Amino acid sequence: MAGLDPAIHVLNRCAEKGVDGRDEHGHDGGVVDAPEYPLDMQKGGWVYIMTNRRNGMLYLGVTSGLARRAWQHREGRIDGFTKQYGLTRLVWYEWHDDIRLAIQRETTMKHWSRAWKVRLIHGMNPDWDDLYETLNQ
């Protein structure tokens, strides 16, 4: 699939570290005190959108463990865009049986206009509620 080459390198690094993301020394890349969630990348992946408020700034991401990643964003455990702009509200997500398809979908969606992404959010979550609390229901 076109556009997957950079993502394959990420998958290879994750495979070298193990499915839980830890290296041979037990380090997890700086994330501490996160709840334990299964992170088996072979089982697929999630594409998701985080925001700070209704019609606010959007962040599009991909992960193999949605609950864990959403928690990391909410708690500010991941340095970068979501932490800098306070994007803590999970407003949309989509499951893919193959992580490679999830990565491809995220890559494609990053080229979409904001209006298309907002339409997608409105289709699943018209009130822009935080969906984090509904993940384990």
C-alpha cells in the first residue's frame, strides 16, 4: 500500500520493543503510571480524533490501544501537540482489524479538509461528548 513505508518502520521498532511497547530494560519511552491495557499490535488498530472543545482544535492519531492512548493524552503524558494545546477530549474513533489499514486510514485522513473530519465527528458524536468514559462499556 502506498504511503505505508514510514509507518512500517514504526511497527518494526514496536516489534523490537515487544507488544507492550517496553524495551529490553523495561522502559516504555517515558510514559509512567499508565493503566495497563492490552497493546497487541497484531490484532488491529484504532484511528481517533482528540479535541479541546466542541468545534475546537483537532488531532488525528492511530494506536493499537485506544483506552491507554486516550488516557495518556488526557493526563498530558505524551509531549507534543495534544499536550501543548490541551486536547484531552476523545470525540471520534474507528477500529481496523489490521494495524496497517489503520495507519493507512490515518495517513489518508490527515489530507482531508477540516470540514470532512468535522462531518465524520458529527456522524458518530453530534454533541462532541468525551467518549473516553464509554470505551469500556
